[in-house]
Amino acid sequence: MRAGILGGLVVAAALSVTATAGAQTPFKQGDNYIGPSVSLSTYGSTVAIGGHFEHALKEHVGIGAAVEYYSYGCGVADCSIKYFSLAGTVAYHFDVHNEKIDVSAGGALGYNVVSCDTIYGDLCKDGSILIGGFGALRYFVKENIALVARAGYGLGYLSAGVDFRF
């Protein structure tokens, strides 16, 4: 968890030093961002698919939601574990004075729905609380389209996606 947050803060510091002075920030109060993502999942070293939504609540603060799904085998025949994760998110967006770059760090709180399919039935109907932290970087290739990279803990370790601003 600390490595993901620290990574996001390092990226933010590096970009703020090299940023272009006088440019506008792309994160604007009232804007919304939504898009799909592909991640290395937190458990099982497998790929997760998901999506993120964020609303720019204030000039530097965004709130949103994230969802991910992934599954992996247990190492024995006819066994798989499936996760469906849903979380609320909050993020602080740094002013790096670059109209194409949006850097943020934040946290997530949610729930993992877990199911285990085995030859003996579903042995793990429980879920678990999801607590996480992340650093994120959006690079706007067009005014309303951004490539996104996230690093952290709780949802996926490393994530890449596309966000659409509206």
C-alpha cells in the first residue's frame, strides 16, 4: 500500500518540477471522468478488468467509484476463485501547471465479493472489506480523452486505461 502511494507522490513531484509554467490544469471543478481499465489484480497475479468514474467535486478534489472483476485458479483441478470489487474513491489532484497532465493520489474504500467454485461447491461465500491507496496519472491526448496509469493497493497493483471527460 505504501509503495503505491509513494510511487504516486514521486510521479507528482517529478512532474511538478518539469511542468510548464502558466498552463491550465486539466482537472476542473464540475467535470466528470469515466473509463475502462485493465489491471494486474491484487490477488492471484492475474489480469483484472474494470472501470472508474470520478467527479471533480472541487478544484483539487475528486470523488468517484471503481469496479473490478478478476478470477484465478486455486492450483487444484476444478477450482477457481472469483472477485468482484466495488469501491468509493477520493483523490487529491496536484497542480502541475500542464494542461495535458493530471496527477493525483487518493484512497479507496469498498467491498470484495468473493466466490470459490470447487468440486465441493462454493466454499467461500464471504467477502472482505477493501481498503486501498493509489497514485494516478492522466495524459490528455485530446481535450476530452486521456490515457490513465494507476499504481497502488486495494484494487489493482498497476492499471492502465482510457478516461473520457464530460
